Amino acid sequence: MSPDLNSSKHQFRSRVESPVNESAPHAPAAEQSREPDMRTTRLVRIGLLVMLAYQMAHLLFTVAFARRDLTTGLWTLHFFNIASTVVVMSLTWSDWYQRRWRELVFADCAAMVLSAVAVSAMTAESSQFFIATVLLQLGTAALIPWGLRWQAALSAVCAFAALLGVVVIPGEISVFRWLEFGTAVGLSLFVAALAERYRIEIQLRFEALEGNERRLWKIFEENPDAVTVARLSDGRYVNVSAQFLQSGYTREDALKSSDAELHLWADEREREEYWRQVRGQGYVRNMEALLRRKSGPQATTTLKVGDLELDLLGRRARRAGREIDLTSKEFTLLEFLVRRAGQVVTRTMLLEGVWDLQFDPQTNLIDVHISRLRQAVDRGFDRALIHTVRGAGYVVRDDGTS
């Protein structure tokens, strides 16, 4: 349906500038949240599977190639290691794991290190202990994103076990074993430090972008005119103000569409002149243009799910009549979920639709925002509206469950 001409002219006094970054937060959200995201959980399960495979292979090789019969103590230690890893693996699907996943993995690793000392003491072979600790430290540094402090704690446990082994393991331990052990400690701490620095840098960049977005939304909220943000590369909108929705277009109509695709300009020559100035000098001043409105029924300005109501023009959220305080990004995230009420929304959909990202930044950015959104929307109410679908994503629904 062709849009009608708007009767009023619009003046453009826009400038393309890079917002000044707000001061960096003291602690990134990734460090503040203890809940693991789906990627972290997958890595933990992969690490546990590697540990289980090593334990099974060690037992099979001991049975097949050992020159002596296995004692009851050795059988007990081997089965204890295997059983503890299986139990920890099963707990990764529990709610308790969501709160204590680092402690759980650390306890299993520490138990494996101490049992390796006991096995070496019983068999009088120090190589079993050193191989186990070297593989464990390098494996956790590569697979488990638990941070430098937890990796250092595991290295301290390994060092204590190594000193204990000097006392309880018969025979002299080769100096090359100590060189091997020290190298593994250094490499594991180095890899853990690099990984943690990378995660913090990514998180700080996202938080800086969010700070800039909050400042931009202040302009949106205080300006009575329609304000839009578009990419210079293709002219597609990445954000629009509430006043823009009064033109008849929905936010979903505008986002990822360009002004040319929406046919907003009444005169195509004015549109070309506008973009020529923007790309050429970075700003446009004192330019008047006639824009179009979308004809037909006006766009929906409120969304409802259960007792939750979103005011899209005022960008306000209420539940059971109570105002919910949300940041601009949290409101955008909640709007994206509510528009798809009853539908499972994947992480990829959220990254593309809310953050305009075509890749996974490999942080718990989404999980942190979902956690904050749950605190704001569901806390204090009998029924939860925001649900996690394990292995799939998130869904907003009012099914009467708490």
C-alpha cells in the first residue's frame, strides 16, 4: 500500500559523530555474574568427557599391561575417579550447578589430583601422577573458562600434591619430571590469563557501547522529533525513536530497512542530497524535506503478555500496574521477546535482533541481560514470564507456572 504524503516539512540538523565513551565500569558484567552461559556449560561437559576418557583409558591400560595384579585400593581409587566425574557430569543439568559450577569443577579436579598421588604411591611410579597433573592443568586452562584465580588455585593444589608425593611416593623423582611440572603450571596460568583478559576486553567493549547507547536514548527521549540511527554502509536503520513510530511504521518495519526501502522521502533527489552530505562531510544542517507517512491502520503501540504491558511509544513497562525500571537495552530485549511470546528465541536471534551482531562474542552477555531482566520483571510475582529452554534459548509465556 503506497504511503501518503506528510503535510509538514522536516528540517535536518544532524551530525555524524562518535559518542564519547563513558568511564569503564569497575568490574565487567561477565565477572559479576556467576551463572554459566550455554557455551561455558558445553565446554565444561567437553572437559569432563576428556577427563572421563583419560580415566577409562588409564584403567584399561593398567589392567592390560600392568606387571602386577591390581590391589583393592587401586580398584577403589580408579572407580572413585570415574564415578566422581560421572556424578559431576550429571550435575551440569541441575539448578545447583548454575550457581556453583566453578566449585564443582574444582572439587572434581582436586579429587583427581590427590587420587593420582595415591595411585603413584601404591604403584611406586611417579610418572602416573605427573602425567595426570600436567594433562589436567593444560586441559582446564584450554577448555574451562573459570578465570585466572581458579586456575591458580588448581595449580596450588597440584603443587601441594607434588610436595606430598615427594614424601609418599617411593624412589627418587627425576629432575625432568619437575621441569615438566613447572612448565605445565606456567603454561596453564599464561593461557588462563590470556583467555580472561580477552573475555574482559570483549565485555568492556560491550558495556562501553551500552553506555553510548544510553546517552543516545537520552537524546531520543528528550527530543520531540523523530530520530533515527542508520549505518553509513547501506543506510539501514539500526534504531529509531518512539516518535518515529507515529509515522505508522513499526520498529520491526524500520529496523534493518533503509529509508529508500521504506519510501520515506517524497522527493528522491532530496534523499540523495541528504546522503551525499552525510557521507561527504559527516553532517547535514538546515535542510528541509517532505517525508511520507505509512497509510492504513496505525502501528500497535502496546504489547501485552499476561499482566505485563509494554508501552512502545513511551518505552515503559508495567506489570500488574507496577512500573518496571528498565534500561534502554533491557527494554529492547524485553520487547523482542514479548513480540515472540510463546516462541523459543535462540541466542543467535537475540544477537542479531537486539545487538545487531552476526557473530557470537563468546561471552555471557546475553545471560547477564536475561538475568537482570528476570530480576526486574519476575521478582516479587507468583508467576514467572521469562523462561529458559535448556539447550535452545528463552521464551516469554504466561502459563501459570512459577
